[in-house]
Amino acid sequence: MNKTSSNIMALAPNTSNKRETVCIFGTGDFGRALGHKMIQSGYPVVYGSRSTQISNLIPKDAEVLSHAEAAQKAAIIIIAIQRQHYNFLIPLAEILRGKVVVDISNNLKLNQYPESNAEYLSQLLPGAKVVKAFNTVSAWALQSGTLDASRQVFVCGDDMEAKQMVMNIVRALGLTPLDQGSLLAAQGIENYPLQLFPMWKLPIFLSFGLTAFFFCYCLALDVIYTYIYENKNFSFFIAITIPNRVCPVMALILLALVYLPGVLAAIIQLYRGTKYRRFPDWLDKWMLCRKQLGLIALAFASLHVLFTLVSPMRSFVKWRNGKGIISQALNNKTEPLDSTNAWLSDSYLALGILGFFLFVLLGITSLPSVSNNVNWREFRFVQSKLGYLTLILCTAHTLVYGGKWFLSPSAYKWYLPNIYMLSLVVPCTVLVVKFVLVFPCVDKPLTQIRQGWERTPRYSE
Ligand code: NAP
């Protein structure tokens, strides 16, 4: 291999405290922001640009040279230029041989090109040590110093030493490098900033769909039915009454949907007699978005609490209570206290309060700052055991609310059940199946399967 003087200094270790010069190709937004941050961190910066004229946008202590001259001054060259212009690098291939070339580029679309930009760069510069880094950090965050939300920098590359040099720079800038492995990981790293809440899509669509369905269902039974058959206009129910029916129903169903894939997975494993076969794709996807489903359920439960707390302020509730008192006064008759009803209403409220408290606890433990501070067993205890307890309390809260009333014929308008009855289908199914799964005769083989036992071993000894 032909080693030029610039190549020899390419990977020379830095023995003094002085930082090595870094070259940045491109004086655009990102190049300037990164150069500024590097100069602040003590790195001499030299820019490689098509124009060597110094503009006042360029950091004060930086040099601006032609690409070839700038590249010869540094062992690390950061390419702050869009991929579509990379062809200009081909004539510089010899100068860049043996150097660490950092690709920071992003695309406009997911998987826009057959290969990642970093792999494309390494095809254009076969002698260079290409490393992917910095693409998840924005120029604005670098410049303004607001890096709290995006302190992590994904780094990948085939040359360990080159990757280490880039990771040292990342650390010196006050950021956290995360080694993602070889250059094969570059495509995933380039797709990362283009993703739009990938884990939230399914839970959000499901929540929208179910909310719209239950809202229309309540509208038909509580407003339209009453208007047609009782000639009463309860259209104002749309503001608080109906949302306060839909929110608890959604909270309960979504919480049950967090635990349903777990019991389905257990049934599949018991049926197959092994854990070494993949679950169907839909079940895999469902399991991956359980945290998001749980958080949306918590949001619905919180709305239910707020809607319930403002109830006494509603003029409809004040009117209904006043009407009851006046009718008792007119009839000169006080309704006796029904202790069964008092028990039911207090138990209903107590179950709701306890259920909501545990719901909030589950939400708090799912925060990364909290879950990072508990071990795997503690996390499972909270998310599984306390999670099921929350589901039991919330299901009991709904059952006690419905009580005997669920069986009354007036609960069936147009022969349709009340939404509270519908909301119990999924949670009751989950709880019944879970109850069966904890029986020793079912739990024992399931535990064995999860520890690697197979009914029909694939490899006989
Ligand atoms: P930009 O403002 O458009 O700057 C790109 C620079 O490339 C130009 O200033 C120019 O520098 C150089 N250039 C343009 N056409 C060229 C050509 N035909 N040949 C050679 N050089 C050319 O873009 P940017 O926002 O800085 O982004 C640069 C790279 O960083 C992109 O790959 C982008 O995906 C990535 N990135 C940007 C951000 C961000 O927040 N902006 C975040 C992460 C990653 P000279 O005039 O000095 O030659």
C-alpha cells in the first residue's frame, strides 16, 4: 500500500493533551454547528469547502481551505454534505486513503437507497475507514446547546480503532456514544431519525377506532334513543356524560389488551410444547407495544377521574339533585338510607381509587428513569403482579358499578347492552384464562417450557 505522509498520521495515537485537528467538509448548517462545538471543546477545526472565502457565519478560529488541502491537515474528516454530492469525493480517494471518514448524513425517506449512505461512501472511498455517527443530533441542538433530549450518538463502523477515535470525539463534546457494531448497522441508524413514533402507531389507531365506536354507541343509546322514545333533548351529554362513559371503558379495555398477548403467548407455547418457535408476527408486534397501550389506558383513566371530579359542578347534576330534594319535601317524605346501595357505592368508589392508584404506579415504573433503577425481578413484579391486581380492581370497579342494574331490562335500549357490559368482555376473558394458567397442573409444564424443555425435542441426545 502506498503510504503518503498524510496517511502515516492517519491513525497515529495522540500522546499529548492537545486535541488533534479535525477536518469538516462542508460549511453548511451542520458543518458550522459541529465545528463550533468542536472548537469549544478544544479541537482545532479546518473546513474543506468549494469556496475558501471566510464568511462571518463560520466559527472564528476555524481555517477554510480547499477539500484536498484541508483533508491533508487531519486524520479525521467529517463529511457534512448531502449524499447526492458525494461524487466530488472520488478524485480525493488517494488523499483520504487510511483516514477516518465520518458519514453524518440522513435521507428524506426510509430506506431511500438500496445501501446506506455510509456503505455507499465506503464504496466510493475503498481505502478510507468509514464510520457512521452524529446523524441523530440536529444542527440546531448542537448550536443552541439544548442536547438533553438527544445526547446519545449512535456510532458504527468496520474499523475498531477508527470507531474508537470518533467515540472519543463524541465524548469530548459532552455526548454519549452508543456503539452499534459494524457498518451494516448504518441503514438502521439512518432510518432512526425518520421514524415517527413507530411503537405508538398501533395503540393510537386502535384507541381512535375504539373511542369513535364507543362514542357513537353512547350517542345512539343516550341521546338519540331518549330523543325518539322519550322526547327529551339530552344532546349536552356529548360534552361530559358520554366522554365520562367512554374514558373508563377505553381505560379498562386497553389495560386488558396489555395482558391479553401474554396469556395468548402462554396458550401458544403450551399447545406447541416449545418456546423455540416464533410467535405469529401480529402477536410479536402486539407484545412490543404493550407499554404504549398501558400509557394510553392511563391517560383515559386520568380523564375519567377528572370528568368525575367536576360532576358536582354540572348544572344537570345540580338540577337532578335539587329535583329529588324538592320532590321529597313536596311529598313530605324522606327516603330512608339504603345501606346496600351505600355499601355498593362506597365499594365502587374505593375500588376505583385503589385501581387508579396502582394504574399510576404502573405508569411511573414504566418511565426509563425509574425502570433503569429496578432489577428485572422487581420490574416484573410491578408490571405483572401489580398489573394484574390493577386489572382485577378496575374490573371489579365496573362490575360493582353495574351491579344488579346490568340485569334490568331498562339497561337494554334497542336490545343493545350498555357499554359497561361490553367493556367487561376482554378483561374478564383475560382474568379467567390467567386464573386457569396459574393452576399448578398448567403452570408447571408452562414454566418447564419457558426454561427450555420441549415436548418433542428437536435434537435427541
Ligand atoms: P446544507 O446546509 O445544505 O450544507 C451542505 C453543504 O454541502 C453546503 O454548505 C456546501 O458546503 C456543501 N455542498 C453543497 N453542494 C455541494 C457539491 N455539489 N459538492 C460539494 N459540496 C457541496 O446541509 P446541512 O444541513 O449542513 O447537512 C449536511 C449533512 O448533515 C447532510 O448529509 C445531512 O443529512 C446531515 N445532517 C444534518 C442535520 C441538520 O440538523 N442540519 C442533522 C443531522 C445530519 P461548501 O459551500 O462549504 O462547499
